[in-house]
Amino acid sequence: MAQFMATREHIRKLIKDNSAEQFLDGLSFEQSLTFEYADKVFAREEIKFGKEQKLSLGLLRTDGLYTNLALVLSDQCPYSTKAAIFEGLSKAKFKDRKEFTGSLFKQMDDVHEYLTVYNRTRSTFEGLYRIDHPDYPDIALREAFINSIIHRDYYIEGSLLVSMFDNRVEIMSLGGVMPGVTHDLMLAGVSVTRNEKLAKTFYRLNIIEAYGTGIPRIFDAYENKGIKQEMPIIDGGFLIRIPNLNYNFSETTINAATQTNDNRLLVLFMDTVFTKNDAADALGLSVSGAYKLLQNMVANGQLYAQKSGRQWKYSFNSEKEKKIPRSDNLKDKVVAFSGKFANGSADLKFLVYFAGGVPHEGTPMYADFLVIGDGGRESKGYKHMKKMIDTGGVIELTETNLRDICSGRMTAPERKPVPDLIVIPASEEGQKETEQQRAEMFDALRKAFAEKYKNALMLL
């Protein structure tokens, strides 16, 4: 008799084909589960989440073993969400993509935050009042994703897919609609829940308001908008397609509204330096709305921006506030910082970045320079690097030294190789490999810095 090793997918299919039990009610293959993120969600709603609650909600069986519901809500959840932002109307070109893992609670929060970043807002004015028009109603994005989590088929291993195009967002879940449920019934709020206990848990946490309200709430968000969302029922999957309300909006109208604010700022702040809070107060905008406007003006060359302490300051006069100079004066150099600086270290790090170097968040032994601020020599990082500094392997700089190097008033000194502290390969081939590794590390560090501070770098 032929024998084969049953995979987890085979076992799941056998269970599904031979049992009326919902998958999330079944025994979890994984029993070493933690609930760090779930604990935070329950605490946020001031709801206890101990053994008694886990039993009541269906995460624990009476024999003390975890169910699959516990698995998907745990930090070890094996399912993921893959999100992508595309340029244009097809999947030909990525602008960004990311995979979200962990508890379904965490994925829900992370995906919502991710989509919010790309959910742009168009603003119009009626008299003195500003009206915001987001590309997508927040409630539509939220309800569509939650609906996909609750109703997907967890017997099927695979990721939930979220795709944002210029004109729409598509959310695809696996499993399709439940038997007997038609498109019209969904719109009417009829709900046949594939994962009843998951829905019950979400209801208990106020994530959903009532069973069957998600789809109608999405349609309500588009009522009287002159545009309809689509929900194609496809074999083995369920697709929610949410349209961009601003996609066909007149660019002329957008530019006219923006130009009005540009002119107001120019009149009010022609000869002075101002902040985003000043702009918000003057224009009657929210601080985040003013910040977006200022970002666009800086990107278009209408404004100059510079970091002062923890705050960005803006001006129309280039003689008052100048952009950070660009150069290669610190090309291939890693610069670390120790101690406190009068205006913080953020602007110094941007100086290093725009001089071709890498501003490091820590104090690594492979740094070329260590910039010393107040109390810098008493820090643990300094003591960690002391031997390298004493032998010339790492060069100390003051804030003034760094500024002079970045501006070209001073040539960056070369550090000495320290064979006693760093192993240098004897062969030429080994040395080339070491140089290649350092170059790759340098590129990776610059990319990481650029990603972390991408919003601030757009202003500089």
C-alpha cells in the first residue's frame, strides 16, 4: 500500500470535508501561544482577558488546550496580510508594498495605519470654512478590512490581499461568500457568519457594532457621491472594490483652492519665519492639514524649511532660512553621536546624510567619527569606543568640526586602521570582500535612515 506524509493542508481539508465544525472551533496545532497584543486590545477596552474570558469566548477548551480562534488572535498567528500601493490603474508598477503579520488585532491596526498614510485629503473652502474630502471614507476602509478578516475561510492557508491603485482600493479574502447568500442579501445586511466566535469576540471589543452591518455601512459611506463600489463574487474568494472619491476631481479646482492658501501665507509671513502651528492658526486649518500644505510648498520650491530644536521652521526668504547643503564631504563615512546638543542632534544627522555619510543611531566600533556633545564623554557609548578613539580608529569631532566638514570649510580627517582591534584579512581577495561587505552595510544603513525619516527629508 502506498504511503504519504500528510501535510497540515491535507489535514485541514480532511477536517473540513468530514466535519460541520467551524475551523476556529477546532484544536490548534500550535499550543505555545502568547497574547501580548491581544492583552493590549482587551485592556484598551477595559475588558478582562484571563482564563475565564478565554473559555467564554472560545479560545480555550475545557481540557485547557487552545483552539484555532486562540491561534489567530495570538502573536503566533500564521496568517498574514499583504498590502501593496500601485502606480496607475494596474499592478504593473509598485510604489510600495508590505506584509503584516502577528495577531489579527495587530494586522487590523497596522493595515489601517498603512492605508491612512496613503489616503490623501482634498480640501475645499466654503466662505471661511475648510471642508476635507479624503480619497476614501475611513469607515469604508475599516469596515471592508474587518469584514474580510471575519468572513475569510481559515481552512485555506494564504494571505489576505490589500491593493491600492490610483482610482480604487481592492481587498481580497479567501473563501468566497457562504452558501445561499446573494449580493442583494449582503446589501440588506443578511449575515451568515463563517467564523461566529471571531465575530462574537470583535463585537465584545466594540470592533463591530452588530452582525451584518459592515457591508451596508460601506455603501452608506458612498451614498449621494455619484459613484458606486463593487463587490464581485468570484470563485473561492470575495473581493471588495472601494473607489477613490477624488480620482476624477478637477485638478483646476484643486490648484485654485491650494493657490488661495499659498497667497494667504505669502501675505502674512513674507518677512518672517513661521511654524506649522502659525500656518494652521492663520488659515483655519488643522495642524496636520497645514503641515501637508507646507510640505507641498517646500517640494515645489515655494518655501524654505529648517529644523530648529524639535520644530520645523519655514520662510519665503532664502537669506533667512537656507536649505541644508549637499556635498560628498562625508562620502562612505559613518558618524555616531554622544551627549546632548544645544538644538538636538536631528539637524546634525541630516547634515551628515546630505554630505553623503551615514548618521548612526548608536555608537558602533566601525564608526569613522564620533561627534561629542555635552556629557558625551561620560556616556556608555563613549566608554565602549574609548580604545578605538585612543588609537585613532575612531576620530572625535565637535559640533563645529562637523558643520565645517559638511560645509567644506574643513577636510574630513582619515581614521587609522587598527589591526589590534579589528581583524584585517591578509589576502587581497579577503580585503576586497571586507570592503564589499562594508559598502553593502553602508548602503543598508543609509536606506534605513532615509526610510525612517522620509517625511522630514521631503522637506529638506
